[in-house]
Amino acid sequence: MYQKPTRKQSILKYHAEHFQAFDDELVSEEPLEIRLAHGPIGQRQEQVLSVTMRTPGQDLDLALGFLCAENFISKRADILQWRYIGSQLSAEAQENIILLELAPQLRFDNQALQRHFYASSSCGVCGKAALDMVQVNPNHLLRPGSPLVNAKDILQWPALLRQSQSLFARTGGIHAAALFTAQGQLLYLREDIGRHNAVDKVIGAALQDQHLPLHDMVLLVSGRAGFELVQKALVAGIPFMAAVGAPSSLAVTLAEEQGMTLVGFLRDGRFNVYVGEDRLVL
């Protein structure tokens, strides 16, 4: 792997009325173009699905999670193989285009490309072609009241998340998403400069291990809970989502419509339950 998730930067730090030279560490941000090959073997067609600004590393997790969230795939076997496509640019740029090949029996909906995917590092729905394309098509219905989560256990999750954020410890500037069991065991954690990428990566990692649907999992995100993060969680079958920051009004509406538990402001020994309190126990 040529690209690294961080890079060194010489800086001047101002403190106590004087400057001092330091070497700082920055989160890397590079574009990733996701391409999809589909159709019968020998008659394959390629489509560009998305360009997302991401932190290099775990690109397959990112691509698989993205394809799952957009209902192109539902299991690891839906992808025959994958590879980076070489670039005529620098060696580092050779890992900025990833091609995934769909299983030949899988139907490809070309109309889905009307959304003209473009995801920046701050917002994954910026590229939707029209508001009526912003919708949720969950593959898995949530089970009411399951899983049950102890309210006291939830308070421990942010510390577990932070302790496992190696890139955040080095840079202070990256988002994280984690999957916990209902008993509080941390199973997967992924970091990325884009909060929606971090969620795609953690869902993609679980998909690779054939754990979908994630009916017994809890998703924790390090920032706010926006609509698209709730959307991605629902498509993967996640019934319980918690955020260190605030949820948006549309995220709460969507969670309530789909029967998801949504927790916000999980920090400093407290949290708010916005919908789905039936999964919480004292």
C-alpha cells in the first residue's frame, strides 16, 4: 500500500508570546473512485458509481459498505473480485480507483445511476440528483424491543471508542464509527475523515465477515447523527444507533418511522433517547 492515512507537516506553534517549530501529523484526504463491473462473464460493462473524499486505508470495506447502503449488494458473495486500477499518475494515485465485479447473476439497476453519486468528506447526500432520490429501502425489518441494552453500559461506549481511535490520537481530526454487541463488546471500529465513510467502512467490514443483517448490533458514531448515517444503518439492519453529538430532525423522523432506537449527546455520563426507548433497560 502506497498511501498512508496520515502525513507529517512542519508547523509553527504560537504559545506564551513566541513561536516554536513542530512536526505535526495530519489526516490524509484523497479521492476514491468506485467503479462497478456487471453483466454476464465475457460481456462485462463498467460503471463509475461514486467519487468520495476519504482517508486511505480499508478501501474495500468502504466500497462494500457503500454498495450495501445503496442496495447494490447484500452479502460478500455478491462481489466476485476487486482490484485497484492503475493510474498514469504517481504511484500513490494508483490506489485512488477501485473496481468491484458483481456476481453475474446479480441484477444491476442502471437507473440507480441517475443519482450521479458524488460524496464529499462532509456530506454523503450532496450528490443526489433530486430530493425524491433521498429515500430508504431497508432490506431487513427491525425486531421490536430487540436487542435490549442496559442504560449504564451505554455510558462506557464513548471511552471505548476513543481508546481504540489510533488515528484520532495522532491527529485529533478524524471521525469514527464502531459496532458493539448489546452487551458492550466492541467488534469493529473504523476511522475516516468523512463520517459517512467511517460508517460505510464499519458496515463493509461486518459484511466481509458475513454478519449482515446486523440485528443484534449497536452502531456508535463519534459526531452527530444525520439522516444518511441513520439510512445506512437501517439498510444494514442495525436497530440501535448512538451518537456523541446531536441528531437531526430528519434522522429522528426516519428512525421513528423504521422502529430504530436513536440516542444522542452520549457523553459526560448522560445521553438523550429520541425514539425507540423499548430497547433500553435500567
